[in-house]
Amino acid sequence: CSLWTPFSRCHTVGRMFASDRYVCFASKEDGCCNVILPLREVVSIEKMEDTSLLPNPIIISIRSKMAFQFIELKDRESLVEGLLVRLKQVHANRPVHYDTSQDEDMTSPVFHSTSMCSDHKFGDLEMVSSQNSEESDKEKSPRLHPEALISVFQQAGSQSPDSRMSREQIKISLWNDHFVEYGRTVCMFRTEKIRKLVAMGIPESLRGKLWLLFSDAVTDLASHPGYYGNLVEESMGKCCLVTEEIERDLHRSLPEHPAFQNETGIAALRRVLTAYAHRNPKIGYCQSMNILTSVLLLYAKEEEAFWLLVAVCERMLPDYFNHRVIGAQVDQSVFEELIKEHLPELAEHMNDLSALASISLSWFLTLFLSIMPLESAVSVVDCFFYDGIKAIFQLGLAVLEANAQGLCSSKDDGQALMVLSRFLDHVKNEDSPGPPIGSHHAFFADDQEPYPGTDIADLIRDSYEKFGDQSVEQIEHLRCKHRIRVLQGHEDTTKQNVLRVVIPEVSILPEDLEELYDLFKREHMMSCYWEQPRPMAPRHDPSRPYAEQYRIDARQFAHLFQLVSPWTCGAHTEILAERTFRLLDDNMDHLIEFKAFVSCLDVMYNGEMNEKIKLLYRLHIPPALTENDRDSQSPLKNPLLSTSRPLVFGKSNGDATDYQKQLKQMIKDLAKEKDKTEKELPKMSQREFIQFCKTLYSMFHEDPEENDLYQAIATVTTLLLQIGEVGQRSSSSGSCSQECGEELQASALFPEQDSVFADASPGRTTQDSQTFPEEAEGDWTVSLEHILASLLTEQSLVNFFEKPLDIKSKLENAKINQYSLKTLEMSRQSQPELKLGNL
């Protein structure tokens, strides 16, 4: 489309961009003219009569009595219809109350900012709230500081008052003339002329207000009356890790400025930082936020400073303020590429640009505020609020170019750091009305030889002239490209750190652990991006230790268990996975991390027999086995176990084995070897033992030694059942000792050829079938030591649990089948919905 630009008396060709809350225009020629129209400011959108000179025109009128004429719009009808719907929605959500008594002619120096409760006027170049608004604010949050700190703590400069005021007045006059011609609200025409005014340095009396306009924080401020005051009330007085960090940094934010040498400035800084941490817990508080917020408070009212901080953290510097500073690292990578493009000789000399980028990280994190004198750095912040991160990129390039010779002759990173630090610490602002305030981050003493200073206005001008050709689109394209690389680097680092922690604690080979980590993370990612609605649980938290960053829930664990566990039990596998998950979920948050997952697998694959049996045992007692376990509620249809049938002691050659002495000796040996410090596991109840046996039976299915294993487990199971029954009678009578119980158990055993382990298939039951009693008199129990000692009596069972298991083949199959398993599950979930839809 084309936009009528009254200052050039013609239509300027460009593009219109529309979103839910904004209509924007960018001219075809970069920097010629940009316009931002918040729909909150828009009064009406009208179609005009179509003529040959004005094809497809529309007029957008805004509150400050300005109108914008667009022509040559494609699909005008649908565009206007869509904009009107959005406009209605915006005003329905945030009603605008007009105060016609305060409306003034556009030729007067009035700076409008809409609000539900007040019109902020820029009369005589100062933002003055209405009396009603002030009273309302006092009622809601009486502790808020009512004005910018610099107006209270203004220092006397080295220049004469007349000289200082004359410089400021000249700038103010230039800005006032510009407001008259280009507009003075957030909807002003933004051209190359205003960029030059910004590069010269914004007058101190206008700085905070223009920051609000350039960042459009003014719209957030007007749209949320009372929001900040409520946040302050809710957040102040609460003690947590974030507030402790804030408290620690309060007195080292801008210690050289008088505004932060007393409680007034410190208290305002505390309120803004604490309120923001309360608003956005995901960011909370990060170092460098205190320095930025201190400067915002100098030039803006407390509530305005809060919304400026919101604009910077959530829009202008995305993903900067967290412990990994991903956004800043991405921009460092972009900066490296720009150095190679614009300063090839410097890039060639400094082979490792990452070292240089590490020096410049603070430039981006604090917008040069931490490494330049304050009066110079605020001019950089002026450019940042107008041009965004582009201003920091080009200024960084200008700084490197000015020091290219010194950097090329430097012998190491330390010397390069010294060169840049000395230069930046001597960047002066000749137009500053206040006295020079040195950087408290200087790396050298002032008693060295005089160093030639550089004026910030000259440095900024050079940055625009030499490196200002980068467009926003180009920078965003570079950001997208480098973000992938930076994130991959972070993921690789996380992976290596996790493996370094886990490798010493397990016997799984490092290359297999790496494959397991990839499977674990992939399971998490598939659930994040494939499932609808997406899971809300915080399964990936970069703020946690490396080994706990990725976590999975019970369903994801069941998928992985089915793919990589050697204990596959057919239909019973899913139930065993549920129990394993409950066992591993120590903190009951329904999520487990990689370390717990691998430790469990390590026992299954590489543990000794007693470790494997102990894990199986724990899977069949609380908390792994619950009262609501879906596999253990109803009695078995076919009798699985029967104690009325004798054990199978007969051997094929007719020999018999004396199990009594062997079993007693094994129990005693195990008791002696048991670790004294280890917490003794509770004994297993009758119901739990049935489930334990069912799991073993399921594990043997389709094993090459299946028949021998079934025969062996039948022998062991009947023995254990009789041990439990003898113990139950002993417990009821109260007169029999454990030794007596063992004698009774042994005497009850006599050889007879039969099987007591029922086949799972229907129609095949034991000859003397009777259901296992769910409730019995006394407490039927059996211990881990009894189970382990009994299992050790059968060589086929020992062989089964001690045979080497190959995890590599499992991992290969898992990589192939992970996606298909997930797809199959999702298709099953969608089938009921499809059937319902067909009905």
C-alpha cells in the first residue's frame, strides 16, 4: 500500500502489517517512514470513495486527532472488516474513557497517552498526571515514588548552569519542532530525521517519556491501570530465593549515583525488581536487570520504569534474562558473523572470535551501562529504545573498528580486554548536563598516562554511518540461523554433563548410555510436540541440575520401558512399567529424570541375581504395588497357586534333594551378608506374593528354557507358600520360633510328581483346582531372603537371572520403533473420537 506523509506532501510506498492489537506501516525504503498504530489508540477505520488518484483508500483516525490515509490496498474489503472486528475486541477488553475537557489542538506541545483513568499530558515538555489519577495511585500504592529519580537527585555539572541549560534547550527546541510536524504520540511518523535526533542524545527532561513511546511501553502502562501497584502489594514482604538475590544486588546497582546512595532509590529499585519477579516467575530476577532498572528509574517514574523493564525483558531482548542467557549468546554469534563481514582483517587476526564475543557479552546484557560512564551509556540506551538490538550491534562494530589496531597488536585475550576497557571507560558525553560519573567496572587505575577520550555522539554517528545498513529482517534471519547452533551447543553440553554424572554409577557402556539419553529426550520431545493438548507439567526445566532437566511422566516411561527393558512380560509389561515408575518416583511429583531411569535399567541388565530379585521384590510391595493396582483386584479365574498340592521333588533319575538343610543354610548366609546399614525391606503379603509370582511366570514366556523354568518356579513357589503358611501358624500360636518354623516347613515337604503352576491359557488347570484364599487368619508373609534363597535352589532360575543380556540390540530396535509406537498410541486415542464423530 501507500501512506500519505504530510511532511513530504506525497504518498510513500510501503507495506501494512496487521495483528490483533496493532496496525503498522513500513516504507519500502528503509528508514524513510515507519508508523506504529496500537488499536487502542484508534478511534475509527473507514473506507473512502475510490478514485483514480486515490485507489482503494482507507482512513484510520486516532485519539490525538490525527488521521492516516492509506491507498492502493489489496483486498480492502476483507482487510477493513478484519480490522474492525479486532478494533471492537480491543476496546471491549480495555474500554477507553475520553476526557474531552483536556483535549487540545495538535499544534500545542501535548503528549497523549491513553488510559482508563487519566490522560498523561506532555505539557511544557513534562508528563503530568491528572489530579484524580494521582489520588487514585496514592490510595492503591502509597509507597510508590511519584517521579523520576534524576529530578530529585540532579547533580551540579562542571559546566555553568547557563551553558548546561542552553544545550538542553536547543535539543528541546529541536524535538518540539519535530513533534509539531511528525506527531508526538506513539503513532508519530518515524523517519531518518528522528533517528538523527536520537543519535544526538535525547534531552534529559524527555528521555523517559520517549523511551516509553519508542518501546510502546506507554500502551502497556495505559492498558493496565493499578496493575503495578497491586503487584507491589502482593510481592513485597515475601521472602524467597529471588528476593534474596535482589537484596544482595540492590546496593551495587549504580553505587556511584547519589540516587542509589539512600533508601529512596534503593526502595524504588527493590519494588520494581520484586514486582517484575512476581509478574514473570519464569525470568524472576537475573543479574544485569538491576543495572538496567536503576537507569530506567533515573529517567522514568516508578510505574513507567516497571513497564519499560517489561518491554525490554519480554519483547526487545527476548530470552536474555535467564541463567543460560540464550538470547544474549545467540546475539553474540550474530555479532561474530557481523565482525567477519564488516571487519574481515580483525576477524582474520583474532582466530578465535568467541574470546572477543565473551568480552562483549556485557555490552549486550547491560546495553553498555556496565562498561561506559553513565552519562555516555544513556545515549546508547536512547538508540536502543528507538532501533532495538540493531543499535547495539552497530555500536559494537564501531567500538571494534576504533580499536582495531590495538586489538590486532594484542598478544592475548587479557590484553584485548584491557584495550577495549580503556577505550570504553574514556567515552565522554560533552552535552551531559550532569557531572561525569565513571564506570565502576574499569579494569585499570586512573593514575596511568592520559588517555584520549571519545565523544559518544561521534561514536554513535560513526556506528550509523558505517554499520547502520543492517535491517531488522536481516538481523532476525541471522538470529534464527544462529539460535539453532547455540541451542544445539547447549543441548550437547547438557548431554555430556548428564553422562559424566551417570557413567561412574552404572555399568552400561558410555556409548549405550548416550543412545539411552537420546531415546529419553526424544520421548519427552515427541510428547511436547505431538500431543494435543500439549502436556502442562514442567518436564523440561533448564534451571534444574543437568541430570534433572529432562523428565518424563508415567505414560512416556511406559513407552521406553516397553522399548528397552529386558523384562518384557507380554500384556503384563505395561503393568510392570507402571509399578516401576511408582517405585522410581521418590518425590511423588509424577515425573522421573534420566538418572533414575538408567539406574533401574542397569540393575535389569547388569545386576547380580540378588540385585535383580530385590528389584522385582520391591516392584511388588508398596509403593510400587498399590491397593488400586488394576492387575490385582479380582481373584484369579484360574488357580495360579495351590498349597494343597505337594512340591515336585522327584528327579528324572529318581534321586531326591534335601532342600531343608540347603534352604536353612542359604537363609543364614544371606542374613550374615546383609548390609547392616541397609533398611530392611518389609515382608511380602499374600496378595503381593501372588503378583510377584505372576510377574515371574510372565517373564519366562517364550524363553528357550520355558518348560524348565515353569517347573522350577512351581517348585520354588510351592515351597515359599508353605513357608508363609508355617510362619502364619507360628505367628498365630505365638509359641514357635523361626527355627521351629523352618523345621515345620521342611517336614511338610515330601516328593510327589505333579505340577502346581497353572497354565495361563483357559481350559488348562491343575487337577486339584482351588482358588488361592485372599484373606487368611493371621499374617501370611514371606521375606526377600526366603524368596532369594528359594530361587537359588533351582539352577535353571539362576541361569535365567544371571545370563548376559544384550542392550545394544534393544537400543537398535528402540530407535526404529520409537516413532511407530508413539504413532500407534496416538491412532488408538483418536479412534474413539472418530467413532463418536461418525455417530
